[in-house]
Amino acid sequence: MASIAARRLAKELKEIHAEGCPVGINLLKADDFETWWFSIEVMGESLYKNEAYTLQFRFDAQYPISSPAVQFVVTDGHQAPIHPHVYSNGHICASILGNEWSPVLSVTAVCVTLQSMLASCKKKERPVDNDRYVRHAPDNPKKTQFHYDDDT
Amino acid sequence: MSSDYEYSDDDGDYYDDEEMIDGTQDDLSGASEDDMDMDVYGGDDFKVTPKGKRKSYEVDYDSLSQSAVEKLVKEDVDYICSICGVDESVASLLLRHMKWNKERLVEKYMDNPTSLLVAAGVTAPEPTTTSAQSRTRSIDGSASRRSTRGATRILALGGSKTKSPTTSPPLSHYTPRSFKPKSDEPFVCPICFDDSSDLRTLALDCEHTFCSGCWNAYLVSKIRDEGEHSVKCMAEGCALVCPDPFIRTVLVPAPGAPIGDPTQEEDNRKAWSHFQELLVRHYVASNKRLKFCPYPGCTNTVSCPSAADKSSLTTIVPTVSCGARGIGGQMTQSQSQSGWGLTGKEHKFCFGCHIESDHRPVVCSVARMWLKKCRDDSETANWIKSNTKECSQCQSTIEKNGGCNHMTCKKCKHEFCWVCMGPWSEHGTAWYSCNRYDEKAGVDARDAQSRSRASLERYLHYYNRWANHEQSAKLSLDLYAKTEKKMEDMQITSSLTWIEVQFMKKAVEEVERCRMTLKWTYSMAYYLAKGNEKDLFEDNQRDLEKAVEDLSELLEGPIEPENIPMLRQKVTDKTVYVQKRNEIVLEDTAKGFLEGRWKWNASVEGFDEPERTEY
Ligand SMILES: [Zn+2]
Ligand SMILES: [Zn+2]
Ligand SMILES: [Zn+2]
Ligand SMILES: [Zn+2]
Ligand SMILES: [Zn+2]
Ligand SMILES: [Zn+2]
């Protein structure tokens, strides 16, 4: 199945190069089919105005049948946005990255979803269980069984 | 069926000459068992309990194979088919959605069939507005989609070719759609971007079309990696669930289909059979009277209606067995297969809790409390588990390598008890109180520090004995091997036949079983409130423990060819005696639970609060 992952990622990359990313999103680095980085910024009025964050995508051979591992970069001076669904280690609790992942979702579609997740935020705060989660979190956020609540 | 796997009947398997046991009855009152009260436990009690009669510490249960459960599933499916007038695959999806609650299902279906069919992922929701808007529905992610945190639109890749919602009859027998898009544009799979002209495409009723290779990879991943029995359509936000015939079409090649990739076919075959198991597991998990066997690789189920109600767990300990033995590839269904050690181990587990062993005589809630305490205090108690100790007389290191607690220091010949480190001479007599915690220390403690020390000591007293029996039972694997060797030697050095040396094996197994009972009696004693009842409990515990240690010692001793007939007699006597003592502990404790006789020194789930929390 590795060939499907490669073909699909090649196609996505080609589209990004040809058509560019949606507004506020920029491809930083995509040298291989394992890890890509994007910068993400919320446009217009929001709690995150003028703040830029870095998103990391990790792909395995199962992509796109199974979701990529997506998180905010928190090393080298980068920080994760303060948001009720973003942990301080960069892990994100979003159902589309877990049980509602669909193989038709593209990398840019995920970026746009996360961008609007930030845009709709009403209050900058960390998840209530942030400290506990971060202490025990696995390196790969896909190994976490997030509980997706329906609010916000 | 159940009684075939119960304790009493094992005798029949190991003893081909049961008369031998009966013949030894009279000797039991002999010198070696002088503390046995024959008035209380009269000679009649030594008869092996007749088959079929349930003892007070046993529960009725049945074991079911996967196909037997599949029959039950089929009955429910047929029932829903006939009541609701839907086909089998729809009935199955509805039942799964309703967690197999037929009554609620029928009620809901009669109330509003459409909403139930939508909720179960059988049909797509009817468009509520104009068809122009509904055309973009699946690109948006439907309203029923949960939480992308108020995200706006999700972009699907490659331009979704959504048609307006299908109006095809939802209740017809399911046939997977396989079609090419009508437009002149060649089909491109929106997942893998394959655009080959001979691409096989598939879609559910929603007509979200993908290539069969992507469906295949997706289904295998969902079933194998995520253990899902209700797999949704691959389109983003689409809630339709793949019906069984669809999954079958993808995973199981039709007869006469061209030979494909063998690894893929093997993966598919495994995924399909795992899917069957997931359905059975879901059915079993939804039914309180059933429980799936927890042993790895086993697909049997146990039915135990008497333990279905949680409130029953204060009066019974529902130890059950699925009927199989062994682990994984070495598993057998045959009960008569009396293998040695772990390979032939019976699949015994508790129906009432998650403990994967027989925790009789103690009830689930107390067993759970105890295990939690042991986990919480594991660091404090870790040193005890170690298999080496120092001789209390000469300080040389002594390693325990058998189950027997009667230790003799190789260096100074000091004989002592492994558990309490006291001299063994005090254990051999009628005075044997190794099992009982001396409460005096706790009573004398005045300040907080000595009280906390006393409470730790008290815990360690019970934990020590608990861990020791567990350890000894684990060492029984070695003992099995050693015993088998002895049995072989015995056949050479004596005139005994293979059948006639089985008494050794029987004794080893009995010791292991009794150590399990003893182990759990320490968790029980730890929580038992002080008083007459606890004293009696500990009397029975002490008698069993002493009997077990005696037999254990006999089994580990050297065998002189000229003494074999005598050894055989002794081992047989003691085995029967140990068995009886075990019966007494199990019977009396079980009766105590039925009578509500046991009072605790701590608050235990399902029981009355203790009057005072003094030990
Ligand atoms: Zn495809
Ligand atoms: Zn669909
Ligand atoms: Zn089993
Ligand atoms: Zn239990
Ligand atoms: Zn010594
Ligand atoms: Zn002792």
C-alpha cells in the first residue's frame, strides 16, 4: 500500500505547488513523503490575530486510509496555540484526526479545519486535563484515544 | 455441559481406579492427620460428590462456541426481519446500533422507522431543503457530523462527485453498486487517484464511489487495526455503515474470481473472519448473561444467567470455564486432554469481574479491592516477592526453588518456615499459627507512627502469604516437570504401571489448586472483621495450609525405590485429605456469603458499611 500513499502525496503536493495553499496557510517544507510542515495563521478578527503557528504532518504507509499524525510544533522556539483542544505539547484533540478521519480529506483540508478551529475560539485556555495528559502523552498523537466532546 | 469442567469431575479423569481413594478412607483418621475432627467431617464426606450435583461454591453455566453464539445472533436477526420487514443485513445493522436490545429496537422502529434507519447508518438522511442544497451535503459534512469545533467547510479532495440523495428502496436486499460514472470523464478514485479504465469501483447507497482497492485497504484497516464492526462510508461526514454483504463482496473473492495477490488475500481472509468474531463479541458484550472468554486466541463464550445481575456478586463467586484448554495454537476443546502445566491449562475465569483466574472463595468486590491495594503498595512489598532470603541462623542466602515452605538451610541445616522465617519445629505440631496475624502489635500502638507501622506490618503479613502461595503455584511448573520425571523413574524402579503412578500428578495438581484457594483466603482474611467468624475462617485456612505444606513436602522429597508403595499410600491419603480441607474452606466460605455471615473491617462494594473500622 506504500505506493498508494506515495502517489496520493505526490498528487497533493503537485496541487499545492500548482494552486497554492488556502489563505493563511503556507507550505514550509515537504522534502519527502514522511513529514511535512506548514505555517498556519488565522485571517481576520480572532483571538489569534497576528500569531503564526507551525503544523507538522507525519505520514505512514497506511495514508490516506488511516489519518496522518498532525500536531503543532513546540520545539525551537515554536509554541502551540492556547486553545481548549490543543495541548501544550502540540497534540490536538480533533475528531477528524481520529475516529472521523476520512480518506478523502487532504492535507490542506486538515489545515483549513484546524485554522477554523482556532478562528472560532471564544477563550484562550488549555484543555482542563493538559498537565496530566502532557505528562503521560505518547510521542505520536495517533496513539491517544481522545474523547471528543460535542461542545465548542 | 458445565459440570464436565468442574472440579469434582476431574477426579474421574485422573483416577482410573477410584476405589483406591475410597479404600483409603479409613486410614484418614490415622496418626498423620491427628488434628482432623472426624466427628465434624464424618467419613461419608469423603465420597466424591456425584456428578451433576452443584456445590455451594459452584455456579451453573454453559460454554458456547463462536458458531453457537452466531446461531443466537441469527435468531435475533430473523426475529427483527420478520417483525420489521427488513432484510438480514439491515436487521443486523439495526441490532448493532441498538446494542441487541430487540424490544427497544421494535419500539423505536414502530415509532419512526426512518429516523432509526438513519441513526443506524442504513439510509442517508432525507434532504430537508431543496435538492440544489442537498447536492453539496456530503462535501460540507452533514449536520450530524460531530465536532470539528465549529469548523467551517471541510474541503474534500479531487472534487466530490456527489449525486443527489438516492431514493432507491432502502430495505431491499443489499447489492453493492458497481458502476462507472455516467459522464464522459473517466473515473478517478478520489483517494488513490487511480484512473485506469478497468478500475473496479464500489459505492454504498450514498453513491460515494471509490475504487475497490481503496475500499479493501480501508475495510482491512478498520476491522483489523481498529476492531470496528460498524464501518462507515469512506466519504467525509457520510454516516452510512457498510452492510455485511458489502464487506463480504470486498474481502471474500467470489468463486472463480481470478487469483489475486496472495498476501492481500490472506489479509482479507483474516479480516473477514475477524469481522465475524467482532460481531459475536459485540453481541456477547451487549448481553449481561454472556461473557467472552478472556484467554488469548479463544473465541468461546460462557453463559451464566445466575451472575448476570451485579447484586448476585455479593453472594456468589461465578468461576466459569469456557471448555477449552491451552493458549493460541496449542488450544484444544477436549476436556479429557489433561496436559501438563500451562499448555493444557483450563480457561478458567471469573464471570463477575475482570480477574482472569479462579478467585474463590473470596467475592469479586473484595478480590478487586485487594488487588488494587497490592498495586498501590507494590513498591513497599516488592522485596517479599524475591525468591531469595537469608537464613535466620547463619545468614547464608537461600533460594526457594520448589513450592514447599519447609526450608532447610544447606549450610547450617536450620529448618525454618519460608513465610514467617520462624523455626519449622513450631509448625509441625498442632500449634500452627503461621497464617494468623498477631493483632497485639496494632492494639499496643499508641502514636501515629507506630500505628502506621502496625498497619503496614498487618498488610505485609497477609500480602506475604498471598504472594508466597502465588509464587509457589508458579513454581509448580517446575514441580510438574520434576514429578513427571519421578513418575518415569518410578515405573522403572517399581512394578507400578503408568496409570498407577498418576497419583503423583494428581497430588501436584491438587497442591496447585489449593494454593490458589489459600492465596485468596489471605485477601479475604485481610478484610474480615475481627470476631468469631474470622477465627473460624482462619482455623479452616490453617488446616488447609498445613495439609498443603505436608503434601508439598512429601512430593518434593527424594524417592527410595523400596519405599514407593508406602509413598504412594501416603501421597494418596494426603491428597484426599487436602482435597477435603479445600472443600471445607470453599464450602464454608460460600455458605457464609449466602447467609450474609461475613462482616468486613472496611467498606466493601455491595455490602453494608462496617460497624466500626477496627481490625
Ligand atoms: Zn482508490
Ligand atoms: Zn457515503
Ligand atoms: Zn477459552
Ligand atoms: Zn470475580
Ligand atoms: Zn543456615
Ligand atoms: Zn510460618
